[in-house]
Amino acid sequence: MNLERIDDFRWRVPRTGQMRVDGIVYASQKMLAHPDQAPQQVANVACLPGIVGHSLAMPDFHWGYGFPIGGVAAFDLNEGIISPGGVGYDINCGCRLLTTTMTSEEVTPVLEDLVKTLFNNIPTGVGKSGSVKLGQKDLKKVLRQGAKWAVDNGMGRPDDLPHIEDHGGLADADPDELSPRALERGRPQLGTLGSGNHFIEVGRVEAIFDQAAARAFGLFENQVTIMIHSGSRGLGYQVCDDFLKKIGQHVAKTGLELPDRQLACAPVKSNLGQRYLRAMRAAANYAYANRQVLAHLTREVFQKVFGRSAEDLGLDLLYDVCHNIAKIETHEVAGESRPLCVHRKGATRAFGPGHLDLPDFCRAVGQPVLIPGDMGRASFVLAGTEGAMAETFGSTCHGAGRLMSRTQAKKSVRGRDLYAEMKKRGVIVMATGKATMAEEVPEAYKDVSEVVEVVAGAGISKKVARLRPMGVIKG
């Protein structure tokens, strides 16, 4: 596909054929040298009814189901659609970052013991069950209340909730829209990390780029942090699978012409569209509660290893963000404020300074944005900007973005001792098996620093801090 260069950080996918709007890809020229079908998917999304502005791809883009990973698109509520392919299978896969008052010098002597204790006390891997036992009644409370349910049940602090996107719970979630199979899959998995690219990472603040934002976020150089990356587990996957079938049948009946059947969608205002939104919100609330329980377990491990309370260690929640979600938000389009259905698939909300949906601690500097990298390089804390509000519906990148498929990654590392390689880099890693390590090898991903330079250069985020990994557990 031919892309038209706008500037050093933006490329236009020109409107042709059935496209209703142009596409915009945020990328450096170097990134575009790697072949990927994502720009074609940007063009496909631009064909969907009711799309406004542009069909967008963040610089961590790569091919995904329906929408590209890194895809952002907003739709009018009267003429527009909702698409499970624009949210993804792992509904509300996301990140949260805990800060501490400790420095790396305090943690390094016990790092191996800390990583081992995290791995032994936090369930990781495919299909793992957690320590939280849920009956049907409690599961439905989780699906309605999100992180608040965990806090109310002793797994967290009330002051965690303002530091979570949506205060840790989306309204109008309806557990009754979930299939028996989705509920069955969710019941044993609350408080589990999962597999693939999900992780808990102990890191240190290697560099501060914006002192005012860092102070607002409670970050300082050489500070130890903990990043948690997980989602809605099998429950979210099942919700997506169930509604893809229902919405696919709807498309077949109505005869809606789509450039890709994976873009199956329903009008936002339709009964089916509203049913998916209510089910998706319930799955998103499960993910919020899951990360809340994981943070609680992490705090318990730190207390055990250091023999001090979580409060004494300064284990505070900086923020928790969604990466896969669709939300009804108000944005300005052509000078007019309009409610829109904003899809972010492998993208992060990045509301700018002054936005009324932001909590007091960060309203003056913009929303904290958490960008995990690979386990061998770096992660970043960014802040939302007015630029993001003006051109990306308050959105930015969500991570490094894959360069290799999992199969390619496994082939590329045959015969290598990845654990030893990571230890040589100064990172202690524990995982459920060699396959996970192989799939997540650093070179399977784009360099997150290059991704961040694009969003910062384009003005849709600003750099606040760079984090360097010290220890990681993976499923």
C-alpha cells in the first residue's frame, strides 16, 4: 500500500474505493521498512459506517484480527457501529504501575529472592486458577463493580480507585449478557496473570524527562517500580468469541458489505450493539478487578520479602490504564463537541491537561500513560497532551508492538539459553516454560524507545520517565 508522507511522524492512507475517511499511520520511516498488513487494515476500518475524523494506527501497529493492533477509530452514535474486532479478544488488557519509596540499591541484594517469591505466589500461565474463589453471586458483583469489589473485600485500599481509569469500573455493565461458558471460564481465574505477553516487572526509574509531571506522578530517579500487565483472561476471550458469532450472523442477514469479515459490526444504537457494549463492560470490569487482586498479591510479596508493611514501603498505585476497549466519550470534531464510540485496540487513552475525567493528582499535567516494552530493554511513563485530544481522540500507543509472530520468535532462538542472556543484561526472569521465553524474546518486538519517540515527536504524548527492568515473571 502506498502511504503519503505528511511529516517525520505521520503518514496518510489516502481515501480510495469504499473508504469514508483518510487513514493516518504514526510511524518513522524505519518502522515502515518492515512489511506489515496493518496499513491495509487501517484502510479497511475507514470503510465502516459512521466513522469520523480518521482511521488511525499508533507506531506500535501490527496486523490484528479485524482492526490492526494499535488501531484507533471513533464512530458517530447515530450512524456508527461497534465492532468486537475493534476491541480485541483480551478485553481491557491493560497495565498498572505501583511505585515505592525504595531505590534499586535496596532491592538488588534480594532481587532473585523477590522474583522467585513473586513467581511462587502469583498464579501464572495458561488456564491457571487463582486463590480467589468466586461463587456465581460474587462473580456477578465483580462484573458489575470491577476493582471496587476487590477493595471492598480487603484486596486493596480505597485510595487505589481514583488512580484507575474509570475509577476501576465501567457503568452499565451487565453480567446477564455473558454466556454460561464465559462465566464458567471467569470464575476460577480472578487474580491470575495469564500467559503470552502478560507479566509483572520490577523495574527502576532510569531517567526523568519532565520534572513537573514526574513530581505529580510521584516518580524519582533510581526509584523501584512494579508494572503489572494482564487482562480479562478466558472470560474476556469468550465474550469476544460469543459476540463475534452473533454479530457475524447479523451482518450476514443485513447484507452489510465489509472489506473484511473480521470487521463484523452492529450499529451502536441497535439492540445487538448495546448488548455487546454491556457484555464488554462487564468483561472490562473483570480485568480491572483482576489487576487489583494481582496488585494486592504483589504488595503481600513485598511485605514478606522486606518484612515491612506495604504502606511503609510506599507501595502506592500510580495509575491503571486500558489497552483494549470501546467507550462512549465526548470529543471535538470539526469544532463541535460530540459523543462518540471510541475504539482503542492496542492503544492507550491519553487525555490532556485539564480534562475533567482525570483525578486531581494529574489533571494539571495530563493523564499518566503506561507503555511497557520488552523484558530486556525499557518501559516508559508518558503523559497525555492537548495534541492527542485534537487529533487522536485522546489516544496514544500501548507498547512496543510485535515484529515477529510467536512461531517466528521460537524458531529464531533455538539453542539459546534465554534465561542466561537476560541475566547477563541484568534482568532476572522466571517463566512457566521455555516456550513463553522464546515467544517473548526482546528482538520479537519493536524497540519501545523508537515507538515513544514517534508519539512524543507527533505531540500526542510527552515523555515523563524511562523505566529499566530488573526482574520479571511471565506466564
